[in-house]
Amino acid sequence: MLIRQANEQDAPHILEVMHDAEASGFMLFEPNERQLTSDSLSKYIKTMNSAPKSSFFVAEDKGRILGYLLVKAENLARTSHRASIAIGVHSLSRGKGTGTKLFQHVLIWAKQQQLHRLELTVIEHNSHAIHLYKKMGFTKEGIKKDSLWINGQFVNEIYMSILL
């Protein structure tokens, strides 16, 4: 498995992973809610990869995109040491080390970018993702109470971070 920076030509394949991941019900977007095209994602990848301390990474095996992890940093003087992350792994690749390899690569990359803090939120009942994040060194910082509306009920998100 190769972890690399995404390129603009990866957009259609990343979209497939995004739609599959969103079908799990554990992402911010509802299934089929995201109105993203290959062209708009291609432009976003280019923007992310050219921004300071931000990047869009993919896990690839035999030419197939298995997952993605994006790192989005801020440019303000007081917050330029931190970045938020989002990850998605195709259902056929979950539990096979794809997420772990993406995180291992990004943690090294983030240190090279002189980032000090990576942060994310996760749906409270997404135990598999929480297990992965803890395995990678993330710790729980707090709860965003009733921050999401899923299947007719409010759901908490957990704030997690890692200091590098």
C-alpha cells in the first residue's frame, strides 16, 4: 500500500470512497448529501496541496484508492501550529490497516511541517474510528453535546487531538 499526496486526477476515485464512507452513517454528511463533483474536488485537492501546512493524502493499492486523509491548517499567527483532519476509508478496506497507514504517514508529515497539534471530531458511537484514533495517540478532549441530528435524534461528537 502506498500513501501519497493526492493529485487532481484522483478526484473521481476519491469521490467513490467519499460516497462509500458517507453511506456508513458515521460521517458528517448524510449518504448522498454531498454535492461535490470530480471537477470541484480536483480544484479543492490542488488548493489543499498548495496551502501551507495543509495537504490531501490517499492510500493506494494497485492503482485503486482505498482511503483519504486531509489535513487543513490555519494561517493565523495564533493558530498556524494546528490543523484539523478528516479521514475516510472505503468499506472494503476497513480493518485492514488503511487508516493506520494513512495516520502514520500524516503524523510524520505533520511534524515535518512543524505542526504541533492535530484535531478532529468523531460521532460518539463510532467505536471503530475512536479505537483507531486512540491507537494513533489521539486523546479525548471533550464532547460537543447534541451537535448532530441523525435519524431523528441528537447525537454527540467527541473532540480528540494529538500533540506532536
